[in-house]
Amino acid sequence: MEPNKKSIFHFVVLLGLLSLFSDITYEGARSIIGPFLAFLGASATIVGFTAGFGEFLGYALRIFSGFILDKTKKYWLILFLGYSINLFAIPALALVGCWQLAFLLIIAERTGKAIRTPARDTILSYATFQIGRGLGFSIHEALDQIGAIIGPLIVALIFYLKGNYKVAFGILLIPALIAISILIVAKRFYPSPEKLEIKLSQLETKGFSKTFWLYLISMGLWGAGYVDFALIAYHFKKTLILSEEWIPIFYAIAMGVDAFSALILGYLFDKKGIKILIGSMLISIGFVPLVFLGDFYLSLLGIVIWGMGFGIQESIVRAMVSILTPKEKRGSGYGIFHTGFGLAWFLGSFTLGVLYDLSIYALIIFSVLIQFLGILVLTKVKI
């Protein structure tokens, strides 16, 4: 029986719910990782390195999991392994008392994400073939970001009630268990997700096109300049612009903007194409001076813009990869793209952390210029 749009939509929603509860877990943790590392005695350089290196591994290892995925087609096995490592490393942070052990668990969490992401995105690319790449990825991202809103708000409530980091990380075990349960349900009802894409993409090549590599370069440059929230949160704590309970609230606001903007931009992307991506990326650059030079309210505006840019990364940027890669190499395509993007993110985050310790103005100049360069390269991408 051929899949219909209704069943495909249900599958996208189910994957979105999986990501929703996963995001409650690790985005709740991510909202306080910067201040937590500072609490354990880490410097801004260490925070920048941890965020960047974690993201690098979280992307770099995807080239291997993507290759294995294309060879084995073991979508669900890879998802179970990745999600288990990804999710259960978070509550384990409640047990650590030094930044070195916290660093190892943060790396483990990102490694788990690296294992499972190419499989998830490949499955999602099959499911979105008929309903629209931009719309499908954006629906998934919107649900995903509901969890990214709830998680930081839970953490903020814990601190408001005079809780501590141990309690915050420990309580995040609950959504992790729910996410694994949803994964079991998804496998039961959709054991062969590749059958959801009933036609081959028009892009049939033996390898990856020059357009794919040019797109990877452009996104790598943009990612290198995009400041990780861990460093932003570190700045808020160090300058006392925000109290500890306000930092996860700001992150929740950013995730809400992420979800809303992803839906709108994903729909427009299906209608208008790459120019929507270029225009929204230009707007997102504005977060940098607002966040690092502004007061409470200007920082809030900056976080709103930062959230929009993050929504771009997680929706139409991923949708573009599915357009630029053939079906039979989709897992490898996502793996290669995420590896390149992650390497750029790592180098950029580490550089930004070092620059922050030297001069906030140097950080701002570097961030703005490297992002703009990425956008210039993107204007050369034709689809």
C-alpha cells in the first residue's frame, strides 16, 4: 500500500514529538551549560572550547554514521543507539563536581547526537518528499522547539524554587525516558521509512555536485561566526545583565522564536526558494552587537534575532541538503554536510571564546564579517 500525505504527515508529527521530549532534556541542560561550567571554575576559553568541540564532534562523527546508514539501512538501530547516549548523558551531569567530568559528559551527549542525526534527517527527508521539504522540516523543527522552550523553562522554575544544578539535571531524566518510548512506537508503526519516498529525486548523480560543496562552504562560514548560546550565557552571567533564573528564560524565548520563524520561513522557502534563506540570514547577523553590547532589553531583542537564525539552521538549511543530494546517498550527504559545518562551528566557537577573553569588540567584528562572507558565497548557489 502506497503511503498517502495524511500518513506521512502523522509520521512527521511523531518524529517531531520524539524531538520535542528529547529537546526538553538536552536543551534544558544546554540553557545552563555555560553558567554551570563557570560555577565549576571554567574560564570563557574553556566554555568556548567545550561548546565548540562538543558541536564539532556532534557534527564530525556524522560522516561515519551517515556512511554506515547508507550501507546498512539500519535506521532504527542507529537511532536507538544515538538517542540513548544523547539523552542519558544529561541527567548524569547531576553527579559531577568538576568541569573536567562535565566536559566528558557534554562530549558524550554530542556524540550520541552525531550517531542518530543522519538517520533521523534521512528518515525525515523521505517523509517530506510529498508534502514539501521546507514545510516538512519546519513542522518537525516547530515541534522540536516546543521542547526547547519547555526544557529551559523547567530549569528556570527549578532555580526559582531555590533548586540547584544537581536537581535541574536530575529532573531531565523524565523527558528522556518519554522520548525513548516514542521512538519505540515510531519503529513499530513505520518499520520501513524509506518506502515513504515513492519516487526518486530528480538529482541522480554518482557523487555530490559542485553546488553541494559550495553550499557546504557557505554554511560553514556562517556557522563559524554564529555565537553559541553557551558563550552568550557566560557573558550574561559575567556581566550580571541577567540573573541565573533569567538566562534559561532567554533561551526559551529564543527557542520559541526558532519554532515560529521555522514554520513561516519553511513555507516561504517552498514557494520562493533560496532567496528566503539568504534574506533571513542577513537579518540574523544583527544579534551580535545587541547581545554583547546591549542592556537587558537590547539583549532580549538580540536573543529574539539569534533564535530566528537558529531556526534557519535547523529547518531550511537541512531541507536544502535533501534537495542537493540523491536519495541513495542521503545519509552520507547529511553526514558530510554536518561534519563540515561542525568543523567550522568548532573553529569559530573556539576563536570566539578566545576573542571574548581579549576584547568583546574583536568578537563582534569577527562574528559579523565571517557570517556575511558566508552569505556572499551562498548567493552563488543555484538550485
